[in-house]
Amino acid sequence: MASNENGIYQLSYPDLNRTLKINYNTNFPHEILGWEETFKSGFGSNAKTLTTKATKIKRIKSAYWGKNSNNDEVLRDSLQLN
């Protein structure tokens, strides 16, 4: 099941007890601002609901497809990925 309202696109997988929410800017260029995934992990009474979240901290405009060598690793620092 999917829904889309107020800048949140949500995918639900009831059979898997899994939900994915993607937060995005409703104005062009509709960039993704973050996401959240919730799911059941484990079995029976020991099963726990786990949530993973990510939020965009920073972005750079660059030719992504040309940044694939070890010399480009410094970009990880500028994006605060390390």
C-alpha cells in the first residue's frame, strides 16, 4: 500500500510488518530530505520493532558519475559522511 501526502511518501508492507516513509521537498526539484524505515525483527515474543532513520545534512552539486576514485574520498568529509 502506498500513500503520498504533505511531503511524505509512505510504502507499507503489512505482510512483512515493514513501513518506509520518504520525506521530500514538495517544491521543485523535490529533493529527498530523509527517510525512516520501521520493521519487526525477531520471532514470537522476542520480536522487536526497529526503526532506522536518515536525514540529509548537506549536499553538493557535482558530477557524481565522475567521483569514483580514492582521490574523491575527501568529498565524504565535506558531506559529513565519515
